[in-house]
Amino acid sequence: MPKKELSALLGWGGPVWVEQVERGLRWLGDLTGLRVLEIGTRSGGMATLLAVRGASVMALDVTREGFESGRATAAAHHVEDLVAFDVYSGKPEDLPTGYDVIFSKSTLVLLRDIEGAARGLSNALVPGGRLLAVENARGPLPVHVARIVRRRSLHPHGATYFTNRSVSAIREFFDVERIRWTAVPPTVLIGAVKRGET
């Protein structure tokens, strides 16, 4: 898929975000026939992209606000039969189960209890299921301070930033196969496989 189209479906984020998602999609490989759970779908662009790659996608968000747009995007790409939307409480323990892949972009940072989140993500996956998360990272101290000054908040929208501690929490339930940090903007790509039964 051309970068311009990927960028449009991504919804927001510049070239670094596009590159991180591209790397993650390469790691996931062929999605044909897989059940994918997208957490925090917003307007459904990534759900459409995952469906174009052959997945059956359940796209969750805490509000229905973007669902109509998401359905239209899926229809425009002829994958409307592969994408479903549903409202989600935002609590990891409420995630539906039985998925082959979980995808999130800048949504796990909204879950303050990363240990509980990692457990909930693991429980939602089948044995050997994979997690692909592209998240905001804390970044170097000067960048972190600049964010605080610009947003006048340490945690805008109630979000935290991914740190090594967050990755360690994921490692409690997953074997992390891919990890890539970027500095500007600070992001982290995590590709992980569910470990055993929890």
C-alpha cells in the first residue's frame, strides 16, 4: 500500500508513525483469515487497512463517534463485510476473547494500569496470538519537558507515555519479538507473542 494511502488510513501522525506501523505490519505478515481486534479505532481507518490485508476485524472504541466514518471507509475499500465496530468500556478485563492479533495505536497509553492492561490483552488472544502496539513513548528529557510546556500537562487526555517499565509489564505475558524506539516524535513499536496460558 502506498505511504500516502497508509498515512490517510492511519488517521493522524507523521512519517515516523507511518514508518512504525509499516514495520509492524511487515512483522505481522499475511493476515488472511485471521481475527484481529483493534483497540481505539477512532474513525476506523486502520481497521480498514487490516481488512484490506485479509483480516476479519473487530474495531473497538469507547465512543461511537467515528463508526459511521469507519463504515464508509471500509465500504470505499470494499471490505465492509470484514469490519465490525463496537463500543468498549476501556477496561482491559472487558476485552472480547478469541483473537489472533491485537492492534493498538496510541491507546494503551490511556490505560494507567499497564500490568492489568497486559493481562487483559493476553486474555483476549488465542494461544500464540500476537500483539502489535505503536504507542507514544516518554522520550528524552528535553523532549518530555517540551511536551509538558506545550500541553501544560504531564499527562494530556489522561494518557501516560510508554517507558521501559511498560515494556517490562508486557513481557510478563508476552515474548517481545520486535521493539523499536524513536526519539522525535518519541514512539515505540512493540511486536509480541502471547506466552503460554494465563
